[in-house]
Amino acid sequence: ICFDVCSRNSVAINTATRVVSHKLVGSFGHPCLDYRLNMYGLRPALSLSRCGANVLIPRLSTCPQTVDRYVADEVMRFSLDTPVKEAATPPSSWYTSAGIHALEASTVWTNNWVAVGTTLQVSTPGAFFTGTIGKEPFLVSSDRENTLRAFYNVCRHHGNIVERRAVGEADQFTCCYHGWTYGVDGRLKKTTKMQGIRNFVAGQNALKTMGVRTWGPLVLLRLAGHPASDEFDHEVLPLRQELEELGFSSGMTHVCRRQYQLECNWKLIIDNAADGGYHLEYVHRDLSDNLDLSTFRTDVGDLYNMQVCVGKADNDNSAKRRRVGQKAVYSCIYPNLLVNRYGPWLDTNIVLPLGPDRSLMIYDFFLSDRFADEMSETELADFVEQSLSASEQVQQEDTLVCEGVQQGIQSAAFDVGRYAPGPEQAVHAFHLRLARDLREGLETMRFND
């Protein structure tokens, strides 16, 4: 397995590799990710290889206008009113159906703030990174005034992907198909061979914008643009305060990025992360040995959940014990962000859908400057290596159960499950928020007959 080289002073994010089932392939979030027809139930994908990359992008509209009655029926099967002690989980179709997946694309992934990267990737004028949110290619850049901007990474001429690189610096973006050129602020600067065209206004053909904002060290996008009233900061304020007390927005240095592709629906990753520590003693025994699980508590908000646990208090000074520290905070922010703060470490996990049964996880690891300053270079290097090895073990353990659930829920033997009312209250809250988004989407659509 090949990972990023981690160093104390590293602040650059390497997006050149990702770990996929223990093999090294591709690059995160770039349009060359292989989106196949059967993931969406849509028309065949369009191959774009002439520009030096084997790119498959499905022909998709921004928002589906119709929905199958089966999809609507499956959405409505989950009750918004039943208390967690009596509630059944969403049906397995929510994790396997291409129709549900497409509905999420036009609701969950369009109308919410979606985490896509870190501020370090766009910290200087001209810096940019690209990726996809489900089906939608995006381009995040910092303009000449260092103002953060985000666009659909789609040329206004014939729809080609404009910027092919996953990360870099630029003073303009030129489409490799016909040479249309855009500024880092998205404005159309140059067209080619357009003599004689009528009813064309360059100012009306800028790259289409997305809503963009930051939250701590993270960059978030909203495909539908900025909301008329943005309550995000208020809705996650208790979590933000908890994280800032430990170190979140400052005092942390980026160490490295790791990426994984999982053979499971994205929601299973969130379900697993939000289960109030329910799975820890069974799945993560080494991690559990360093936590006092009797202290585990979960706070649930409409947009987030926060799980707090105290580290074991003894004289053990091993790297594993110091990695966890005196307190661990594990949190989920709807829909796709996990933020974990423990010992001297902060790790952020971005979860993105690749299909009904495939997901991408992007980890960024940050280390406390104060902690690092108290260690020699050799001690620090050893500590970082051992800590990341422990994190890798936890990820592989989570991958095993998430992929196992994905396999199991496709069986005729499973339809719906039940919640453990205590630890899984946050999972229930996540499903309620998701169900409201899906129901709102159904209200705007007509049924296929």
C-alpha cells in the first residue's frame, strides 16, 4: 500500500493518489472517476479521451423532472413520526436503488452544504482544485484578490470539462476542446472562431457558479447556490464551540491526505460513524482499549451529532494512548462530513457518492502544533507513523463492516431493521433529516406512468 509521505511541516495536499481496496489507482474526485450507466439508470456515458484523459461523464440533467412511483413509495415507507424506540430503519432500497440515488442527487447533494476539500488547497491566489459531487463536476479556485469561488467545471460552449487537473495553480482556465478561456473569477475571456454569431453576449456565458463557503479548515459547496438565509453556522454552533476548545481552526498543521473507495452506499458510512460508539467494542478493539466507553455520550442537533468519550486515565504513555489523549470527539455534519478531534489529532473525513453501492472517503490529518513542538524530529516521526498506522487499522475495520452490510442488505432476507434506542439516536436523526430532503424533492416532481 502506498501512502502520502507525512512530515511535520507539510501543508500541501497531495491528491495524486487514492487507496482503493489496498491498491493504488487514479486521483480523487476528478472527472476521470468511472461513472457507469447502471449507477444512475441513465443514457450511456460520453467518453472524452481526446484531451489526454480517459473520462467518462454521464449525460445528466441538473434536476430530474420525473420519478418512479416505486421510488416515491420507498421514500414514504420511512416514518417521520415514529419515535426511535418503535421506529424501523429505512428500507434496504435506500441503499441499493438507482432511483433513490438519483433522487438524492437532486435533493441532498444539491440543496445542502457539501464538504469537498480544505482551505489549504486554495490558500493562495490562482490555486484551485477540482472534483465531483455525485454527477456534478466542480472547480474551486482562489481569484487574484484571494477570494474563494466555485463553478461547475463545464464549458459553456459544448459542455466539455474545462479544467482537467485535480489540483494546481492557474491565471485562467482554457477548455482543451475549442479553446474557450475563462478567468479565475469565471468570466468568459476568450472565444475562438465565433465570427458571424448573433445573439451572443460573453457576459452571459461565464462559468456557472455554485455556492461556496468555509468552515474551519474545510471548503463546502452548495450546488443550488447560496441560500437566501444561511443558518449553517447557527445550526452547528455547539459542535464548533466544542471543537475550537480542543483546536480546530488554528494551531493545527496538515500532515497528509489518504483516500479510500468503499464498495458500499455512502449512507452506510454515516450510519456507522453516528452509532454512538455502539460498534467500537466489537469492531475496533484496539481503539476501545484506549477509551473509557462508559463515558460515551451523544448530542444530537438537526444538522449534526457529536459523540464525546473520555480517554482511559492511567500511566500508559504509549503512542496509541497518546494518540487518543484525554478526550475524543467524533462528529457528523449532514450530509457528508465527519470531523474527529482526539489527543493531538484532528482528522476530517469527506464522504462522496460514486453510485448506489460505491463511495469515496477523503481523510485529511492535522496535528497540534503545540504537541509537535514538544517532541524531537525523530520522536515526532515515530509518533506520526504509529498514529497513522492505527488510523489505517480503524479504517480497514470500518470498511469490512460497511461493505458487509452492503452485501447483506441486498439479500431477500433483509428489508428493514431496528434501532438501539440509546446509542443509535443519532443514526435515527440522520435518517429523519434525509427523509425530509427526499420528501421535499418528491413534491417538485411528477410520476412516471
